Amino acid sequence: MGRLYSVDGKQLQQQYKDHLSDFHTWPQKEHAEEWLLFPDNIGPSLSIDETALSNGELYTIITNKAAKGGKKAIVAMLKGTQAEQIMAVLERIPLRKRNKVSEVTMDMAANMIKSIRRCFANASRVIDRFHVQKLAYDAVQEARIKYRWEALDAENLAYDNAKKNKQSYQPEVFSNGDTLKQLLARSRYLLFKHHTKWNLSQKQRADLLFHKYPLLQKAYQLSIRLGSIFTNCKNKQQAFKGLAIWYNDVETAGIDAFSTVARSVKTHYESILNFFDNRATNASAESFNAKIKAFRATSRGVRDTAFFLFRLQNIYA
């Protein structure tokens, strides 16, 4: 706008802040950097997530799904992620309004679960299916990375031995042109995808990888099967049975990283199964976080947190 009207951009921004906007008479200005609250924006279905504004400073955001990321989306926004901080702000909302909330989606963070249980007693807590699946994908990647480090160590040792014996060293090259360490490095993305979506080169690479590391194939299959439970099961009963079978298979496989995933699923299985009531996810919260990051980018960072939040609430609250 400064370029459009041939005025200094920084001066125009300062004039907007001090004179054109209502920033200095904003009722929430005094506590804006600590918390913002918009009780009238509350709805029956909410999402809770965290995002970083600047310098890694985390804010917890509660949004109304019915707003679809537009006007009246923000219900509350507060600095920090501790349960006590979240509850102190949310309990400022009248109880009759909080009791109208029927569903809240979230990740597995204990602070969020505790806060929602306390502040929205009538709400069904739904753990986002994609966070559950991500745990499984991370377990697969952990196994791949472990094998990759082993391959790097073995290659370095073989190279040193060859050098000591004044011999040349050539690593083994597979039929697709990859060495072992390249095979493990280039397999990263195919392990995130369903095998039906692999292209020809990914299929070749996967065949070589799984032939060399059968345990990695088991880990990949377990991650895909966990995702298929959310895709194929129609109700809680089917999903509960599917998770029980999957849990038993994890125990049989004996993969340490997946044992950790299975324990997390077992701990939160009730909230995970609540997904099958309305198939609700936390995608709206993730989308809203992306909007905040985009808005931050257009502002070239956050220098004045209170003013940034003022502009943010004008758009989304």
C-alpha cells in the first residue's frame, strides 16, 4: 500500500497501528501476549493444537470447526502449552457454553487431553488418526535409519581395510544401480506410501530393500495395516477388533519401535476409537496453523506480538 500511494511503508504501518486501527483501545490488549479469548465463537465441534509464532515460542489455539478457518474461527489462543495455563483461560468461558461442546479433536499430548477433560466435560475427546499413523511411520523410519547407519559403518570399515591392504574398494551395486547406503537413503519416501501408489522404480527399490531387510518389510506392513483400520472399518466394533489383532501382530513381530507405538495406542484406544463416531480429524487445526504461518510470512515475521495478534483476531476472530 505504501508503494501504491507513494508513501513510506514503515510510516504507513506505524500510522495504521497508532491512529487508523483500534489497537490502542482494544479490550484484550493488556493480556494479548498471554491469552486471547472469544467465548461467542464457541461451537459444538472444536479443535486444539499448538503453533509457534516467533523464536520457537509456542501458543495453544482452540478453534471452532464450523467457521472453516474463517471469521469466528478462534475460540482461544494462549501462550504456552501447560495444562494449567490452558485450563485457566478456558475456564473463563461460562460453563453453560462449555457444556454445549460435544466433540474436541486433538493429538496425543497429555496436557491437551487433561485440559479438555476438565474444561469440556460433555465433549467426546477424539485423537487425530493422522497423529496415530505418524507414530507408525516414524517407527518404520527409525528402523530404516538404524540399518542405514549400520551400512555406512560397514562401508567405512571396508574402505579402511582396503586402504590398509593397498587395495581398491568398490561397494556392492544392486540391479537398480543403488549401493546399499543409497538404497536405504532413497527408500525414505516410498515407506510413507501405500504399495499400490509406488511407481516402477519404487517397486524395484522396495523389492531389493525388503529382500535385504525382512524385518523392515514387517514394519512397513504393520504401518500400512494400522492406516487401513481407519480407512476400512465402519464402526467402533470393527476398529476395536482390528486394533486388537494388530496389537497382537506387533507383539509377535518383536520390533522395539512398534512396541512403543502399540503401547501408545493401547493407552489412548478409547479416544482413538471415538474417531469412528463422526470420522473427525484435526485437519482443520493443522490448516489453521498453516494460515497463521502464511500470515506471519506476509508480515515478515513477528516483531510486535500484541499487534500481530490484534491483526490476526481481526481476520479470524
